[in-house]
Amino acid sequence: MKAVFYHKPDSRYDDVTGQRYHFPQSYLSRVEKVIGDWMVYYGPLKNTPGRYYSGIARVLAVRPDMNEEKHFYADLIDFIDFDRPVEYKENGGFEKRLVQPDGTINNGYKVQAVRELSEQEFASIVQSGLSHDDQWPDRVDPEIDDDDQRHEDISPGFGEPPQPGFIAADYERPIVEQLLRRKWRDKKFKQHVRIAYDRTCAFTGLRLINGKGRPEVEAAHIRPVGKGGNDWVRNGIALSGTVHWMFDRGLLSLDDDFSILRSRHLNSDVSHLLNKDLKAKVPHQPELRPHPEYMGWHREHVFKS
């Protein structure tokens, strides 16, 4: 079963997007049905009226909250941000039990924090949220045969939207297959991070654009996916190649106030490479900046202080 999970940015619940979802016991039976399947984030955005679908993840497991009675956590994996927030009433509404045929809203259904999604509703939401083309696709390698490159190419979108009368399961299956492909996810993550940082290295302030308009800045995971991280834009930071290498090897890190930390293990002073105030240039919007939980993990497990 797939489902919508309501999330509010300033919620009192102990949520971390794409990592854990905190909820009361009243929703336990519904959340348990989603274990092993996909959920869609839904709720308000800061400084934006309305409610939106904003990303998806898979529910790995459910466990009790040991500190708050009658509360639980859903542990999440495979999160990915949508390319854009998708308004829930768009195109006549995605959830048929929420937006009724006459366009009115089922307020009794609207207040439910966990709602079941049909395969068709899930497919339509994902197709709408993850179909923006990359403005700066990777360069083509002339040394590789064109047929091989076409075979390896992974479109950042999902092609045409479902047509009337399509069989939901037949459309949902290739979507799910693509959602789990690491190469496709890496491209999406890079796309989202480059946009959030305006193609600019957070540590050096450099905005290098090659002759064809393609940015050279890279998208770094703060906590690697292989070590429990995810593809949330707040687990990412835009870095140029050299400082990305140093960041991944613990020679540079970030404090919670976005000060750039330099390791004692550096064999030379790299201050001349970094922003003069030794502060990372992060997005203006708080919801796009590196999350404290991931920065803390990097300092504890990677940084060589």
C-alpha cells in the first residue's frame, strides 16, 4: 500500500525528512501497511499558501518512540525531493477521495495525517513532481559509442503523463524501477543541489561555467547514501572538485552556523581557496540549507579535527 504522510515544517513531531517520520498511535495500523512501499510527503510550505506534495520515500520499518508514550517512528529510505512542489488541487486533484468530482474538498479526509493512495494516484503525483529536465546535462563522452551512451542514458523525468484508460500497475512499475536506479537518483540529486546553490561552490564562492553553459560545481552528499544518508537536498552541498575531495576525506567540514572547519591534518594552509570569512555560502531559504543532523554526523564520523 502506498500513502500520503502529512508533514509541517515547524511541526512539534521529531521528523527528519527522508530519514524518520514521527506519528501518534492512532495512525499505527495505516503506517504499518506501507512498510516496504512508498509514501508521499504532503503539507504546507513556508511562506507559501496551500498544501503540496514535495517528495517521496520508502518506509523501511516502524518502531516505538521510547521517549514518548503512544508515539512511533517510521524509518525511511530512498527519499528524493520533487523538482517542484505539486499543489494538491492541480489538474482537478490527484487524490480522488480528497478532491471530489465537483472540485470541493472533503474536509474530513483532508485532516487525516496518513492517507492511502491508489497506484494511479501515486503514479500521477510522481510523474508531475519528477519530470523537469536537467538544465545542465552531463557532457557526452566522444570515446563511448553513441548506442552505448543512449543505452546508459537515464532521463531525469518520466516521459509523457498517463493517458486516459491506462492500467495503473503497468504505469507504476517502470516509475518504481526508475526511482530505485542509482544513476538516475544521482542525476536528480545533482540537479536539485545545483539549482539550490545557483551553480556556486559553497566553500569557495566560485561559479565556474564551461563554454557550453554547463556548471562545473559538484553535488556532495554530506552523509553518504551508503552510510545512512539520503538524496534530500539538505543532505547535499555544492562544492568544486578540490574542496569536494577534501570534504569527503574529512579535511574540511561545517559547523552548525556554516563556518568552514579546517582539519589539523591539512599539510598546507588552504585558506586562500576558501571564502574570506570562512563561512559557507548556503541558500537563502532555510529549507534548502544543510541540515544540522547531517552536518553533525559529518563532524563526528568524517572530520579529522
